[in-house]
Amino acid sequence: MSTFAFEQDGETRRTSRSFYRGANTNFHPTDASLSKPNAVDEYVMKGWKPAEKFVTTTTPIVAFGSCFATNISTYLHDRGYNVLNKRDNKAYVTKMGDGMVNTFAILQQFEWAWLNEHPTADVWQGKKGEDYAYDESIRLETKELFDQAELFIITLGLSELWYDEPTGEVFWRAVPADTYDPDRHKFRAASHAETLANLRSIYGLIRRFRPNAKVLFSVSPIPLTATFRAVSCMTADAVSKATLRSALDEFLTTHQDEGKLFYFPSYEAVTRIYRNQWGDDRRHVRSDVLTFNMKMFEHYYCSPGIQETEMIDAYNHAWELDLRKGETMRNRDAVSYAEHRAIKKEAKINARLEARRLEREQIFVERRRLKELEKAAANENRRKNLKTVGTRALKLVVGIAALDSAINWAAFAFASF
């Protein structure tokens, strides 16, 4: 078989030359590849790095979408960047931004702010199902945020959605239980074409009203909590993410050359580098992996940002913890899920008992301290009392002696007459 040589990770390798490899041949990383110092640059950010860093501490930023957008905005805000939706504001994107996870809900906010268009049905609800009204003052505050923004960070979460059938209008989240009407409230998954059309509409509105603003998209790596489709949640989530990522990729390829549209590969960094990147719920990203993602963003997009060494340290730290967690999981493979839960429950109970023991011990220490203080006070009072008695006794003795002397003098004087 005919082969050709290629360079990967500083080594010369060979593969089949039976097929044309094209001008851009980028091979998938191995474990060894991901342990190299240039792993992030080569296998995650290649092709997505901006020509110049464009986020400064004065850049007005608006970030919303899935809950992963909240992580980015919180991180940047804590690092001193100018995240507008972290200010005191009534705009829904500052309060419920992490609930606008489908492209329809995101588009609604731009249409409402800039075109004064909003759904006719009540499809905007909070985390507890409370209605969010189409309030003009809130619209104007949303518009003010968007009018100031020089960078929009939009994180796409899912493509499954609930909608109002008579109007076709899409809910932010699901339908509140107390208002659900099976005759008009329906569920479906958005198509690739719908998602692509929404992305184009969002970008078109930003270009129209903020022509110089930059837009950065990302896809949240966090899986669905549940699906309303009649299939397993894992397979439904695969479709949901694939729809978003596919539509976004098609959209990016048609506009990326404009220099104002960017992609942050947080989805790939979480799902493709690590093997044990989730917490026990298999949905939320481990904090160290999340920290690496945020530092990766700051290093590649922010000026002055952070040095590459700081980002690589975060990457290596997460990589090391990933290996440790994998080893821990292998060591407990023989333990059933029920046994594992029982062990965790026992550990929690023991922790509570230990906390109570320490609390009681502290109480006993405090009681002993108070008793010692009371004893010391009693001894001091006794000492003062004894001193007082001694003084009085001394005065009495002196008085008696003086009286006795006076009597003797009187007797002598009487005898002299």
C-alpha cells in the first residue's frame, strides 16, 4: 500500500495515500497529542482564533443565551471587563438570559428591543413559571443595552422547544403547568433550516442597528435535562446539539470573512478533550474544566488577557484531575450505583454527626471558660471582702485601744484630786 509521510505533534508519521488529502489536512488528536504544550492551539482553537484580540476592559459586552453564557459573563465581570448585563437593569436578558436557550427566544429579544415586535401569546416565563410582561420600560432598557454593546456573546443551548400552535410563537422554556392547554401548546424540535434562518435574522438585526459591533457565538456543552420526545434523552440531546452546531457552522462559513463574526469552541473543548468532564449528574461541567474554558477565552480573545502559560496551567490541571477521576472511577467499578449512593449518604450523615460533635465540644469549652471566669470573679470578691473585714477589725482594735487609753487617763486624773 502506498503511503506518505506527515508531521503531527513533532513526529513524522505515515498514512495511506490512496485518497487525495486536500490542502488542509488536520488529524484527530490522540491522548499523546492532547498532552503536548500546543494541544489547545492545535486541536481546539485552530481556524477559530481571531486575527487580533478585540475584547478590552472597556468593551461594552452583552452576553446571554444558555446558562453557559452566564459562566462567561460572570467570569469576565469578575475579571474587570465591562459586561453590561451585570449592571442593575430591568432588561430580561440581565435576569433570564440563561433561560433563552433556543434561537427563537434569542431572536425575540432583538426584535422586541429594536423593532418593538413581540409575541401575541404569553410565552415569556421565569424560572418558576411567572409571567414576564411585554413592558415598554423594560423594552427600552433592553434597547439601551443593545445600543451600547460593542460585543454580543450568544450561547446556543438547545433546539427542542414548546410553542403556541395557533400563533406558532415559541416559549422561552417549557409551558407552565398551571396554564398548559393540550389543544394549543405543542412540542417539537427546531430544524436545521429554522435554526439557520434565526441565526441569519439575529445577525442581520445586529448589523443593521450596531453595524460595527462584533458577534461571538458558542454552543453550550451542557446536555438536556430531559427530552419530551419519545426517545432516550441521550439520543435526543445528540440531535439537539448537532442541529445547533451544524446550522451555526453553515452560518459561520458564509460570514466569517467579514471580520466581525467569531466562534468560541467551548462545546468541543469540554466534550472532546476530557473523558470525565461531568459532575455526578453527568450534566454540569467540572469546575476545573470550566475554569480552563474561561481562561482559554480570555487568552485568545481578550487584550491584554492572560499569558499562554496561565491558560496551559489551567489546561494541565484539568487534565490531571481528569486522569485522577478516571482512576477513582475504575477503582470503584465493582461498587453498584445503589451501594455508591449509600456510601455517599453515610458520608454525609457522618459529616453532620462530626459537625454536631464539634459544636457540642465548643459549647462545653465555652461553659468551662464561663465557669472559670465565675470562679475567678468569686475569688476576687472573696479577697475584696476579706480585705474589707480586716480593715474594719483593725479600726475596731485601734478604737478599743484609744478608748482604753482614755479611761486610764481619766482614772489617773480623778486620783490626783
